[in-house]
Amino acid sequence: MSQKKSAEVRLQIRLYAGQDDDLLHWLAQFDDRPYGAKSQAVKDALRRGIGISADVGQPPVTAAPTLDLAELRQVVEAAVDTALGRFEGQIGGGTRVKTSEEDDETEALLDDLEAALVLEDE
């Protein structure tokens, strides 16, 4: 069956309240925009859906993956547990002894901090 080539193809879809509320809500945001904005938004969404860029000559647009934060947290916790497990028994035990030079420097820093924070008597 051969089709007649046409400069225009019309696409008509029906959206139903209760079934397509997400799409109806998305389309409603274009109601106050200039003529043609809604059609362009639908075309762009269709192109993104099939992996073609809306801008000719640009690489295909792919949807950003949705992040499941609970799953991400589990992965990070597992990685931290594994990393800490490698050091088990290697950390701790030894305490570093401060030198008098470090003590003097610490005292000087604390004195400067106190001077900056304490209000002088009136």
C-alpha cells in the first residue's frame, strides 16, 4: 500500500482524566504560552522519547536517570563498610605525643581566638 507524500502529518491523541492526569498536567503548563508552544513541546518530548535531539546536528538527548536515594545510600554505606574493614586492627593504639613547640602554637592560637571573641568591659 503506497501512501501519498504530504507536507503535513496530523497526529491526534486522546487523553483521559484519571488515566492520563500526568500528561494533562504537563500539557496545562503550556496553556498560557504563545501559539505553537504546546505542539513544539510535544514534538520535543517525542524526539527525546526515541533518542533524537530536537536540535538538528546535535547529539541525541537522553533522559537523565532517576536516582533512588535509598539505593544510593545503601551503595555508599557498603563502600564505607568495605573501606573501613580493610583498616580494621590497623588504626588506633598509638597516640602521638605533642611537642612543646606545638603546645605553644596551640596556646597562642587559643589566646588570639579568646581575644577576638571576648568583649572588653565598658
